[in-house]
Amino acid sequence: MKSELIVDVQPSEVSIALLEDMRLVSLQKEARNISYAVGDIYLAKVKKLMPGLNAAFVNVGYEKDAFLHYLDLGPHYASYQAYLQQLLGDDRRRVPAIEKMKLLPDIDKHDTVAETLKQGQELLVQLVKEPISSKGPRLTTEITFTGRFMVLIPFSDKISISQKIKSTEEKLRLRQLIESIKPKNFGVIVRTSAEGKRVAELINELKTLVGCWNSTVAKAQKATAPALIFEEESRIVGMLRDVFSPSFESIHVNDAEIFEQIDKYVSLIAPERKDIVKLYKRDEPIFDHFSITRQIKSSFGKTVSFRSGAYIIIESTEALHVIDVNSGNRSKAANDQESNALEVNLRAADEIARQLRLRDMGGIIVVDFIDMNKGEHRQQLYEHMRQIMANDRARHNILPLSKFGLMQITRQRVRPALDITTAEKCPSCYGKGEVQPSLLFTDTLYEKLEYLVNTLDVRGFIMYVHPFVDAYIKRGFFTSLYGKWRRQLGRCFKVLPDQSLAYLQYRVLDSERNEIDLKAEKDMDASSADKVNNKTKKTHGGCRGKP
């Protein structure tokens, strides 16, 4: 199977697409100015105790207080709290060494938060769930530092080996190695990717993770709550670390700065594979070049079609996702209805497993498959779903089909489900009903080009338009509008298609790939009032519509 990563870096967000045999199976989007991310560590202050919930609300600087349940304090809270009292005490001239302290017994999991925490108490907390909908972030005091090969856990001496490592000899080798190199009072979880790795690689990563802990507590000692104490060196590298595999054939990225970060990261963890990182330099949008935009538009939305006319319908609420499987106008290739239902259900299961990963759907998922009478067919579908979901990194649980033909799935929810609207809102009337004549849109484009070239004296810019508009203005080799514009204004610009744009949308990038925002007045005749500013957003044609 050919696996590729495509990284699309835009001014406002970064998108990472995972392709398997050119088929989109995973998509991650993250705003570049995001304030909160899983794994960030904060010096926070307990704001309110909630004995009825056995939890506390904690101020980490977010508009809504974060949630900390008693069980999220972790079993090593007593040792953690004793260390924190030294760290944040009156004597802040030196950082206490965790290696020299004596670990205390684990706390009783049946105690209450009111007996353990106090209002106004300072805590070192880590984000385990991003804010979702109206809920604030969720926290833990069981601090961890995640690397490519291992996870470091302060205030613990336990060593755990990934169960996916099957070789007994390799498990023994890794356990003996970690026992010989890890500092005292640090626990380690050895990840699957550590299998077969050289001693030097594991030692270097362990030193790096311990260094992260030391710098975090040193910064916490000087900070005032609430304050961000630790975050990934690069959020993009953090996103990449979760999905990276040495089996990738290529990683394409369209930004030089991010390319350097990814190249440095891959050179560090897999130096023999550093050549797979490639800088994409074409003017065509990177997602269009790899046919990702088309797949996004066909894979998101309420209805998703798959083989031979069959389709699934996805409805989502705050805590529940419902998926209905339909055979549609699929040709009845099978000999009987039962076999046809089984075939559609198996193919639907493949698509549902892909959709769960693609949209990062979490919580409770209920799937209404086509009814099957034979018990062996229902069991076959259940086993098939378990098999294809085995590679899903999110924790999940699948129950057999109920007597109503429903399959229940629970899947870990760490961040909001990815919701991409595929229906295009009219950029001219904004849904009001009437728009300017489409024929005049080319006049609008020419006015913008003329304004950029003659008034602002911009050179080397690219205007992106919908593919249909691009085909129209380039129709005819000698008589095309595009050729006429370039003869009149000079060959100092290009017009290229962008599949992500709506029909009457356009956007302009300067020679350094920064977006130029043209403020268009509603009256198209007032184009002289257009101004260029530094905001980043898509511009639209004018509207003469009525509500």
C-alpha cells in the first residue's frame, strides 16, 4: 500500500491529509493561532470545588474554566503535590530534583476532591481534551511527555511495554535497556515504534524528554498562574508525530519554513528516510494537485456514496452520531436479497470505518445496517468491522448487532469532530436569492486585475478562480479573455483554477504567496473604492440581490 502525507499550509490553518493508494483516509486541520492543544501544560489555579461531581473547575486562562475530575489527579498525586509544594514554596532559588525525593504511596481512588484540593491552590496541569462546544478543556495532573519511541511519566517507577510488540526477546531487551538508563522516579511507557531501535536513539529521546520536564518545572517556578508552561516546539510537528510512519513514501509540504521543521524532525527520528520530505513549489493548490479537494467534497456532508450506487447518511448531535446504510439504486448482482444485503453492509462498513477516522468522530455511534436474517452473516459483519477498525489509533469499542440490526460503537473523543460544509453558499447574494448576471463576473475580474496592475503596481501575483470560470476565460487559443487581458495589462500575473472556491469566488496571492484582500463594494460601479489590507479572507463578487 502506497502511503503519502500532504501538508497544506495556509495563513490561518494547517491541514494534513493521509493518502493510502491515493485515497484520503485521514484529515487533520488546526488553526495556526489556536490557543489550546492536547498535551499543553499550564500552571493553573483551582477556582471552584464541585463535591457533587467530585471534581473541580480550574482557571487556565480560557474563557471557560477547565474541568478536573478527582480520578484525573492520577494515583501519584501525593508525590506530585509534595514536589509542587517544594517547587512553588517560599524558597524559589533552586529547582528541586525529582530524583532525590521519596515517592509517597498512591492516593485512595475512593477519596473525594473536597478532601484533596483547596480553592485557590496552584496546580501543574496538562490538557487531555480540547474545548468542545460549550464545554471547557479537560485536565489531568498526571503529567506526561510524549516522544516518538516512549512516553515519560514523572513520579512513577513503572516501565510498561506496548502490547503490540509481540516478540518476548524484544520486550525483554527494551525493558532491560530502559531500566538501565532511566532516571529515578520516572516511569516510561515504551511505544510500538521503539521495536528494533538502536540504543543510541532511545537514549537520545529519553534525554530530550527529561530535558522537557526540567525546563517545564523551571519555568513553572517563575510563572504566575494561570500561565502556559509547556507546548510542542511546533504544533505541526506534534500533529505529524501522531501519524508519521517510516513506511511513508513521501511527505509533500507547500511552505518552506514548515518544510524545514518537518525535514529536521524526520532527519532526527528516521535519518535514512529524510529524502521523502519534499517541498511543493507549483502554483496549483497542493490539495488540488493530489485530488484531495475533490475527495473532501465527496466524502463530507450528510450523504456519502460508495460502490455501485449504495450510500450512507450521517446525522450528528452533541453526543451521538447516527449512520443509516442504504442500498440505493445498486444493481442486484447477487442471487438473493440476503446476499445482496451482506455485500452492501460489508462495503458500508469499510466506508464507515474510513469516515470515523476522516471526520474524527467520537462519542457514541449507532449504525443502522440493512437487515439480515442469517446469524452467520451478522457475525461476519461484526468481525469485519472489528478487523478494519483495528488500525484506528483512537480507543474504541464495538458491540455485535442488536436484534434490531443496530451496531453500537464508542470511540474516544479528544477534540471536536471535523465538520466540513460541502454545500457552497452563493458568494454574491449570501443565500438571499438573486445575484448579479454571471456574465458580468468576468468584468469584475478584469477590474480587479487592472486595479492591481495599474493602480497598486503589483507584479507576479496569481488570481485563483473556480475551474469553470478558468476554463471559460481561457477558451480559444488566440481569442481567449485571458490572452486579451495579458496583452492589455502585461504578462505580470497568472489566472489559475482552485477547486476549493465557489463559482463566483476568487482570491489573489502575491509573489510571496501572501493573500491580498480586496474590499469590494456591493455596487460594482464603486470598484475605485477597493483597498488592499493585510487581512486574510476570500473576496467575492458584488450582489444586486433582493431578500
